Amino acid sequence: MRSRCIITCLVLASCLAMPCFADDEAAPANPRPLTSLTRGHAAQILADTDTLAEDLSKQIKNLRNPAEATLVDDLRDVLSHSSEWEWYSRDRGILLAIPVKERLGLLTSYDGEKVLADVVRRLINQKGWGNPPVQVVLIEPEYPITARCCLAGQAAFDPAHNLTQPVGLCNCR
């Protein structure tokens, strides 16, 4: 009886180990390493941001990965027009700041930034400009000053008029 138990355990252990060794030959190739940009190379890429923005707008409408497509579908309606996007050379890569029309959920914003950064990086790579690190930042709109003072529950500073407005005196109630 004891030998059957040992044999059963050995067979189960070997079955559990098999998926670890399966498809070693079919493992996906390592992605290309990111390459740092020089100032001159970044200036060359940033000189053509209008074309990049148009291509990015087209690309996010036709994503092949269903998870990415679902996420970007939620974002597409709140993204500002591509003429309002700001492109920068930063940290030896590209930074794209995109204003959005409404506040987004934390996960939607985080995942959307990652997906958009990956799409921009692939577009730059397809154009033959290398594989630079890309960061996308979604810039959310600010609450109006009256809403900030009530939401904070304390006095709010109004930089336009250089004065502090106590909560009891604001007109938003």
C-alpha cells in the first residue's frame, strides 16, 4: 500500500513539473531593449509630432489586443484633440502629456497611460527612429476654485486674485 502512495506522488509530481518545461522552444522572443535618446535624435522625432499624433489617433482606433482595445475605447471619448497634446524630450526618452475632458478612475488612468505609451513607442519604432522609452501622462481637469473650497472643508487660496476665501464665504453652497 505504501509503495502505491509513493508511486502516485511521483507521478503527480512529474505531471506538475511538465508544464514548466513545455514549449521552451516556442517561448516569445525577448522584446527589443529600450534605447536612450540623444537630444538631437529627440529633436528629430519631436519635429514630426503632428504626424505622430495623427498616426496615434488612427492606431488607437484599430488595436488588435482586445484588452487594450476595451481600455482605449473608454479613454478615446475623453481625450482632447491631438492638437492640444504636448510632446517633450525627457529623461532620454519621450514624454507625451494629453489633457482629458473629465476625471478618470485610478486604474483606468494608470492602465491607459501604459497602453498609450506602448503604442507611441511602437509607432516611433515603426518609423525607424529607434525604441526609446515613452511616458504618457493624462492631465485631468481641475475643480473650479469654489468647488475646491467646499470639498476641502477649509479656506481655499485663489491665485488669480491673491486672496484666501474662507469656506463660509464662498458662494457654492
